Amino acid sequence: MTTMRQILFIIFTLFYSIGFNQTTIWTEDFENSLTDWDLSITIGAVHPNANIWAMSDAEGGVSASNCAVKANGNKTLHVTCQGMSCTAVGSGAVYYPGDNGLGGFPGDTEVRAALISPINTTGESQLEISFDWMGIGQANFDFAELEYSIDGGASWNSIWTQTPGALCGSGEAEWARESVNLPADAENQADLRFAFKWQNNNDGNGMHPSFAVNDLELVSNGIPGGTYANFTTPNFTICENDCIDFTDASTGTNISAWDWTFDGADTPTSTNKNPGNICYPTVGTYDVTLTITDDNGTSTVTQQVTVGNCAVGLPTAAFAVDTLIVCEGDCISFKDLSVGSPVAWSWTFQGAETLSSNLQNPTDICFKTAGTYDVSLTVTNSNGSDQITSSIIILDIPEINAFGDTLIDMGGAALLFAQPLGTGTVFWDPADHIDCPTCLEVIATPYITTTYYPSILGTNGCVGRDTVTVAVNFEEVVEVPSAFSPDGDGVNDFIRVLGIGITSIDFKIYNRYGQLVFATTDITEGWDGTMNGEELNQGVFVYTLSFDLVDGSSGKKSGNITLVK
């Protein structure tokens, strides 16, 4: 007969195994997290019209199974657009899928939003991350990935790949909840980080929304001495029709059964401990699930295998440049975007100083003269060649003249002039010690000899500039007054370092017994004659001062200060 103690033991065991063992390690709702994430880690081609990560409620967060809304006060991390293309695309989780090389406004993107605040998983096991997400994009071409790092962000491993999500009947995207088990190497780490990587090509195909994520939660499902399913494989990314082997990495007490399922594989299931020769005939992202059984019960883990199309046919030539605005004298870089595994590249650059190149990604190709020039790329693989030719427009640089080269004493002023010879916006660079950085006539008061660049930003986006130099007779002017009277009358109540062109100080004051009564590295801070909040008596004190000046020189001073009551 079952005793009450046995019943209670069974209930406790079920409760413990179902939920008591789950520990929340970290959560993220993106409400006050901007400083915890770096949203601008570029990986590959990122053009002026490329897409970017944003953290705002322009794409509002909602719970799973609900439809997307904008500006509801619930911030999310999402992919949005930038550049000239945004005018038509809009805001929120939208993106520019490129112009397919036809309009001169490429939108290739590969950018990562990475957590820069480390998560400590020391002593934790069976890690699982859950999150809400929505998005469509374009399968295998425009999509997001969830990644993790255990080396401070030096390298990243993908653990989840976005496939096109569901749509509501209204046409808005539907939010969903996703849970992903982390590999064993994410356990017991002092610096675990997550990132979301977005990439899209320039083929002009894709569907809004792009991708948005919210409400991340990292939990530990581990129980000391419990049952933990895990497995490894040489590579989670393979080619179509490739076969791979899986190795059990589970822990437990007397593991007696291994139940595998391989979505998308020729072999759908296996009960072997280490199944091998599992083949994937079709491109896609597929779940691999392992359930183990031991004396403590069962445990399940799921990881993903990505099959890429590695078939080689005729190559397709494509390339991009690192900027859309190219001015006279500019040097630009070209990036090969060809597909079909080319093994040879032949470039020609009409109108450039470098007329040809056989590099895959030639850099520093310079154009001295304004005009329209053809750039051609021919790529070759074992099956043949393909060529693409696109035009590069080199724009005129607007002209501006500068006047006023002069010599002044330190503390003096110089009158400088700029005369633009075309239409545009005038500005002075650097703007330091200039009374009006956007005026044609300015007064400059530099501490050291400075060359200014009066510049004009033309309507075509190019910048022209001239130079004017103000030479300065620099003198070392650093002083500490010899006396002060901190009586609260508003006159001479503080003792501080005085001078011109001082960039840093180390100022200390001692009493006659050698005790430190005041210290500062802030040139604006002075001593008020107190120590630990108590007023000191009249007397003579000793100071030491180390300082650096704007001209790069440094020095030291020491002397006496009299406190007068």
C-alpha cells in the first residue's frame, strides 16, 4: 500500500523536476538598455542605404500570438532602414532590400547588435534562452541570427536562424515565442554574451517586416547530479547533400536510451548513442533533437543544422563600392559580391589612376577628374565566366579661398576670412577657438599654432577646403597665488591653479606637519581652507604642482601659500 510519505515524495519529485529547478539568470526588455548593447558592429558590406539596428518603440513589443503594432511605449530591438531609401520605406521593423545593382543605391547589410555587458553562468547548467520575435525578410538571404560568445565578443557562434514568421489576417506580422537550448560550452562562463546579426543581400527581393525581438530570458534548468542531454557535431553548417556525424555529450546516471530526431534528413530518427552519416538533401534550417533516459528520468536538447546551397554553376558577377558619393581625388574600395564560387577576378577602372586589378576586393582606387566612368568585373570559375559593368560618377569639388595667415601672441586674436566660389554650406574645421564656425568672417583665438580649414559642403555632397594658419608665440603661463583669505566675502576665497593652455594638473597642498590637506586634478576646483570639513587656522602651507600644456610640454612647481584670516 502506498503510504502518505511515498505520495508526498512523488509529489515533491514531480514538482522539483517540472519547475523548481529552473533558475532565471538574466532578462532583457530593452527599456533602459541602450548602453548595454553595441548596435553598430559591422561585419561585411554596409552601404549608405544599408539597414541598421535600432532600440525603440518605433516597433512596439507585444506578447506572442499578437499582431505587430508601432509606438506603443514598449521598446524592442529591431532592424530598420537608413539613407535615401527610408523616405519610401518608413520606420519600425522595415528594411531596404537593395536595388539589384540597377539604381546605384546598394543596400547590402551585415551588422551585429551585441550585448557588451557580460552574463555570469558560473555553476549553471542546462542553459535555455527564450525570446519574443517577429519578422519576414527573405529566407536564406535576408534574415537574423541569434549568436553567443564566451570570449568577450572576439568570436560568435550561431544558435538560431530566423525563418519567415507568420502574418496576421490584417497583414501585420505575428509575434511568436522561441526557446533555444545553449551548447554545453556556454555553461560555467564568467563572460557569456548574446548578439543578433542581420544580413541582407542586394537582390531587391524581400518582405516587411525585417526582424524585431523583445523580452529575452536566460534560465538554467540544471539540477546538481541530474540528467542533461547534449551533443556535438563537427559543423552545424553544411552543404546540400552533405552527411554529418553526431556525438552524444550528455551527462547522467546510467544513461540507457538515446532517442534522436533529424528534421529534414534522409534518416529521420535514430536510437544509436552516436549516430553517423546523417544526410541532408535540401537547403534549409533544421532541428536536431536528442532525448536521453537514465536513472533520474529524461532530458531533451534541440540544436539547429543549417544546409547552404554550395552547388557550383556559372558564376554571377556582382560588386559594390564603399560609398555612393565619390568626389574628385577620392579613393574608394570595391567589394566582390559575386556568387558561384569564382576563383579569378578581372577588374577594369575607366578614368582611375589604377586601370586594372586581379584582386578579389581592390582598394584605394583613385579618381582625379570629375566625370562618369565604367567599372567592369569579370569573374571566372571552373564552368565559365560572367561580367558586369556599372557606372561610377565622380563629382566636382566646390571651391573656397581663405585669407588671414598671421602671427599673434598667446591670448591674442586673429581675423580670418573665407570666400566660397560656389553654392554650399560653409564651416570651419577645427571649430576650436572660433567665434562663429559657420561664418565667412571669424575671429580665432588659439593657444597654440593652428591650421584652420575653411570648408564648403556643396549641394552634390562633396567638400572643398582651403587652409589658413594662425601662428602663436606660445608662453608658459602657470601660476599659484601666494595667499588667500577664505572669509566668505566673495573675494579671494579659494586658492587654485591659474594659467593659459593648461590641459591637466596634479595639485596638492600640505600643512607644516606634512599632512595632505587638499588635492585635485580638476583645474576648475580650488581649496577653501578647510580639512575634513573643518576650517583651518591662519598659517603657511606648502603646495606641489605638476601640469601639462596644450603644446605638449609639461612642468612642475612648488611653493608656499599663506592662509589669511
